[in-house]
Amino acid sequence: MLTLTRRVGETLHIGDHTAIVVEALENGKVRIRVQSDQATRTVRADGRPADRPVLGLRSS
């Protein structure tokens, strides 16, 4: 397991096609953005699909 400390606005890249961006820290919660290509399947821990913008093509 890898544990990292990131600040708001910082990014973690996983492979060539996935990025995790720390969007905000509010009321003890962290909001993150996951960017990946269309071929990468992203699923939340509760089993619901997550929205995935294409890395480099669309920003939230």
C-alpha cells in the first residue's frame, strides 16, 4: 500500500493515462478528480461507476 500526502491542486499520476487531482478539503472531507482515458474503467468503492473526463481533453 502507498500512502501519500498531497495538497489542494496537486496531482498523482498512475501510469500514462490516469491522474488523481486533489480538488478541495472541506469539513473533514477530501474532493478528488480522477482523469483517465476512455479505455480505463473507473468504479467507486460502493460499486457505482464514476464520471471520467478524458485526460488532457476535458477539465471539470
